[in-house]
Amino acid sequence: MNALERLAATIAARRAADPDSSWTAKLLARGPEKCAEKFGEEAVEAVIEAVRGDRDRLTAEAADVLYHLLVMLASRDVTLDAVLAELERREGTGGLAEKAARTSDMGN
């Protein structure tokens, strides 16, 4: 199990924790909208550090983005395994072809 998988498992376990004792439980108790908002805030902070070119700050913000992404996914009962399965499904498909397939699926 890698660090991302361990983090996802910890987030899942914290779902049942007391929100007063766990930041993760507190976020999840606030609902999917708050989880999405926090993810967006962290994503913007990562973008800012990418533009600034500060590798250490970008690394730290990227870790925050991954954590908040997993919390947001958990808030909607989407597992890391489901996301990884989707990535595997797309593997070997060029980005332009994959985007075209998604766009044509939306038109149906």
C-alpha cells in the first residue's frame, strides 16, 4: 500500500470519528460542498506556487491538493480505487482521443 492508498484509508476511517477530534471528520461532517470548496482553495494555492516557481511550496501545496481531493471524493462516496480504475481504463488512449470520446458521450 502506497502513501496515497494509506491516506485514502485513513480518510475513510475518519468518516466515523468525532468532528471535534479530527479535521477530516469535521470536513466530511460539513458536507460535500464544503469539501469541494476546500479542494478548490488548495488547488488555487498550488497553481499560485506553480506560477511562482517555488518547488518546495508547490510540493507542499500539491500534498494538500491530494488530501483535499481524497476528502472531496469520500464526501461523495467515490473511492480512490474507482478513480484508479478510471485511469487504467483510459491508459493507452491519447489525451485528444479520450477527450473527444467524452465530448461525444455528452452529446448523446
